[in-house]
Amino acid sequence: MKKISDELIESALQSKILQADGCWLWNGSFSRGSPMHTFRIDGERVSISPRRYYAEQVGLMNNKEIYTTCGNEHCVNPLHLKAGHHINNRKTVKIARVIHAYKKAKSDKADYGTQLVNHIATEHGIAVSTLYGYIKLYKDNPKFWEEIWQKLSLPTTGLEGLATSRPEIEKRIIIEKQKREIAELQRQLIEKQRAIEAEQRCRQEEWEAEQRRQKEAEKKRLAEEQEIQRKRQQAILDRQAYEKRLIIEKKQKEEAEKERIRLQEQEIQRKRQEAILARQERERVEKERIRLQELEKVKQQEIAELERLKKIEIDNIYKIRNTPKFIFGTILEAIILMIILVSGFGVITSRGDENILLGLFLIIFSTWWFFYSKNRIKQEEKYLIDNINREFNMKISKVKEK
């Protein structure tokens, strides 16, 4: 940004200012509702806010918002300017002024009677309902509006007690410039003193750093010597520990070898005992096998003998049929049955119903008895043979269970 002299700025701004009722009314251009003047220097456009320029000339802080206390947004009079928290907007200023006018007229007991509200509303160009709304805002937060009145220097125009003539303003500007120059010299002096102090601190810090480096070097040298000594001692201890470990390992190997030999001898002795026990077991098993074979042979002989006796008993049953007594009894029984059968046929051949029935009975009885006798002999033989088989089977089972 190009540097512009204060004389050039002052002459340019004064050409755009009109004085009226103590206010310096800006008659130039505006930017976003604030006075603004633009210079052309070497083809470049440089914009300057008149209000901020004059505020800086009278010593107001340039890092805060600048606002007017007279309520006129065209005013750039430095005596009407303040730095700090600005009243938000024109509407807030207008509301504050309307409320103040209403309160002042009411306290002065102006001769408006019941038309006071209408008069104030008409005077300020607002509706009666709007004025009642403003009054309600005041009642809700009177402290806020009283602070705004103080900022606006109400009930006066905000210019009482302040010089409004241009010579006095210029005198004040010169005084403020001298103050700024003195402040600048003081600032430079302070900066020079700070630079000297900084240089002294730097030298002191360098000397302290050198001392620290020397101490660190000495400390490092001592630490290295201690480390070397420690390593030597550690090497001696390691060698002693190594030799001791070798002796221990040698003893352990000797003991392990002795233990191995002892275990080997025990293993040989165990195998010998196992071999003896195995041989004894084989002999015992062989003797037991021979004994069992002999027992089995005896069992087979006993079973064979029982089978032979059983066969003899069964043969004896069948031989009963060939005995004279059995043959005689069979012949006698056959003769008797034959006689009965012949008698039956003889009776049938004779006349008479009763004789026929008797003959039939004799024939049927003789025939039944013949078959019954034959079957009875077979059943008796079967019964005897079953008893013999059961008896000998029990004996054979007992022999096998031995």
C-alpha cells in the first residue's frame, strides 16, 4: 500500500466536509453506510475512512470499532467519535431517541394531555402502536436503554462541554501528534533497551551454555572412564563365571556319565531278570499245556466211555423185543386179538340187529387195540431212550466242565 502524507489526506478530506450544528457532515462517497474517500496514486486506488482517520488523530484506539455519539451517520467530527462497542444500528439509535423524547416530555409534563403518545409518534414519523412497542422495550430492560442514552449523551445533543471550533480541533490534533511522537520515541528507547538486554542475555546464555558444555564434556569423560572400568570388571567377572561354569559342566558331565553307566547296568540286570522270568513263564505255560492236554485226553476217554455205555443201554432197550418173554407176550396178544376179530365177524354173520352191533364193536375194539399196543411199545422205547440220553448228557457235561 502506498504511503500518503497527512497534509494530502487532510486537504482532500476537508474539501468534502460541511459544518452544521457542530457536526462535520461528510459530503463524499460512502462504503457500506460509512464515509469513505479514495485516492489515486501512481495508478493505484487507496481508500481511507475519514471517521477512522480523525479518530486516530485524536488518539482513539485504531483496533476498535469507531461510532458517532451524535447519531448522525454523516458526521466525522473527531469530538463526536468514540471507540469500543458500537450501538448495533440506526434503528437502535432511533428507538433510544424516541423513548428518550417520550420520557422527557412526560417528565416535563408537556401540555399534550392524552395526546402525548400521538404527538411523539407524529413528531418522529412512527405509528402509535410502534411507539407503544418501544415503550415496552424500555420497560423490559430500562438499564440497557439508559446506557445507550449515556453513549448518545442524551438529553443534550452530545456536544455540550466539547469544543466544536476548528482551531481547537487542530490544536488537539497537534497535541495528539506530539503525544504519538513522544510515545514512538519511548517505544524506540524501550526497544533499544530490550535489544541491549536481549544481547546481554544472549551473551550470558552463551557463557552458560559453554559452561554447561564443559561440564557435560567432563561428565561424559568421567562416565566413559567409569564405563571402561565397569567393562573391565565385568570382563573379569565374566571370565571367572565362565571358568566356574566350565568346572560345573565338567562335574555335571561326569555325574551324568556315572548315572548313564548305572542306568545301563540296571537295564542289563532288569533284562536278565525279565529273561529268567520269561523262561520260567514259558516252562509253566508248557507244563500247564501238557496238563491240560492230559486232562482233555482223560475227558475224551471218559466221554467216549459214556457214549459207549449209552449206546449199550439203548441197544439193550431194542434187544428187549428179541427176548422170549416179549415174543411170547406179543404172540399171545395177537392170538387174543385174532380171536376177538373172528368172533366179531361170526357175530355179524348171524342174524339179529343186536348181534350185528356186538360184532362191529368187537371188530373195532380189536383193531384199536392192535394199533394202540404197537404205538404204546414205541412210546415206551422212546421214553426210555430219552431218559438214557438225558442221563448220559448230564454226565458228559459234568466231565467237560472239569
